[in-house]
Amino acid sequence: MYDNFSVFVSWWLNHYKKKDLSYMLKTGKGQKFFIFYISFIFIMMIFTQAQSFQTEGSNNYFDSLQEKLVNDGFDEYEIKALYIRPEVSFETKGVSLFFVHSEARLDYDQYTVKQQIKKARRYMKKYNKELSQAQKIYGVDKEVITAIILIETQCGTLLGNRSVLNTLSTMASLFDLQVRRMLWKEISDIPELTQDKFEKKAKRKSIWAYRELKAFLDHTIIEGVDPVEIKGSYAGAMGISQFMPSNIPTLAKDGNNDGRIDLFNHADAIASIAFFLKRHGWKPGINRKKAQQVVHHYNHSEKYVDAVLKISKLLKG
């Protein structure tokens, strides 16, 4: 595992060539500069050690995960600096939902009632320009786009309050046997969960979550956003469109042409949903059977698919 101080020193030394250090020691001004940096390193040593004590019992779950990320090409210093931040922690409560969640239990009919349809109509009126543009460019009915946004985030009003970084890091870290054992001790009292079922799902989900975590970190680097600040669902889905991070590079779109992809922006979210459906086969005048197949790619629940198509029909009516 990594020592915070040694990581920092390695990073600092990589920013200065040997000849630069030699020059520092030969000049008075350089000597003062060098002494300043030695003092700074000493302060950083104290700071990082204090941070490690503060986060003991939570971030140490992520030691092997950090090593894996670095081996896969992420900057060692940046990864270590990220995972010692006090906002980063192991999401025991949140991740337990992965092992008991059932899409079949969700009541999607709640989104087809009159009050919800009125909310969707208001949304369509407010974002008519963005929806019409997406329909024109991608050939996807604006009612279908709106139906998905209604179900996913209540028209952008409920975006999730869990840290995407913490959620994905927690699930991804379960490739480590020791971490799985620690988590099992915490959630073994869940009635419908056996250890065998937990082990099988944890191993499978850790592979999926690690892929999503890498995509998430890549996205934050490209867009220049702080990964700690992004909130999402219990599964790590993010934004108004509730995209998983791995969908962003190929399916997310810059709907307002500002040079960025921000799924918390309505124009970008609307364009991204439209492009997602188009890429999976949506065409103007599509029949119901084919429409079901396309929407199924967005969410594999048949009840979800039926609700989307029912809502879109009500919006057209």
C-alpha cells in the first residue's frame, strides 16, 4: 500500500531535475528556496499522517483499489490525494442496497397518474426548445425523452444524494477478499441475504463497478470537475438522465454547444437521452414492439419500458 509522505516526495522530486537541485544548493537564493521546500515537505508529512488517522476505518478499505487504479494508468499522487480526502468513505449502508434491490418491486404506475402527467407537460413546455431540437436532430419523440426524465429524476428535481465516487469505489473494492469479509460482517443481518449469494454478487458487481469507476474518473478529468462533488443514485447513475459513467464517452452529447458535457444540464441530458435511443435503434414512426426493444436498453425492466411508452402516449394525447 502507499505511504502518503513518500508519495508526495516522489511527486515533488519528479517536478525538478537533478541539475535544478544542484543549482539551488550553489546559490543563496536557491538555498533559501530549497530550505522552504524541505520545510513544506515536513509540514505535508505531518498533515498526511494526521489525515490517515482521521480516515482510519473508512478509507483503508480502498488501499488495494488505489493500487489497482495506479496500475491501470491513473496518476499515483492524484489518486492518493483523492482517497485521503475526508469526504471519501466506504458506503456500507448505500452498497447494501445492491444486494437487496429488485427492479420488479418498483411501482412504475405511479408515474402515469394525472399529477405526474401534468408535471411532465410543464417540463415539456419549459424545455420545448431543447426537446424539439433533440427530436429534430435524432428523430426521437420528445414525449419519450420526457417520459424517461420524469421516471428517472422527477423531471430533474430528484438527482440522488449519494456520492458517486464513494458508491463506485465501495463496490469496486469488493474484488479484495479482506474488504468483502469486512463488508459481510456489517450487512450479514439482512434476512434475505446469504453469504453465498453475497459472495457471488459481490464478485460480479465489483468487476462492473471498477469499469464504471474508471469511466467516472476519466470523465471528471476531461471535464475538469471535482469527483467528490458529484452526487447520484445508490448505483452510481448521475445527472438528469441518470447515465452510468461508462455511457458518457460514447452516448452523452453537448446539447447546448458550450463545449462541455454536463448531464446536470437539461439541454445536455435531453440530447444524451435522444442520442442513446437513436444509437439503439429508435427511428421516427417506430412500431411499439421495436420501441419496447429500444427502451429496454435504457432500463431492463419490462414495467419500466411499459411505463415510458404509456407516459409518452398520454403526453401526445
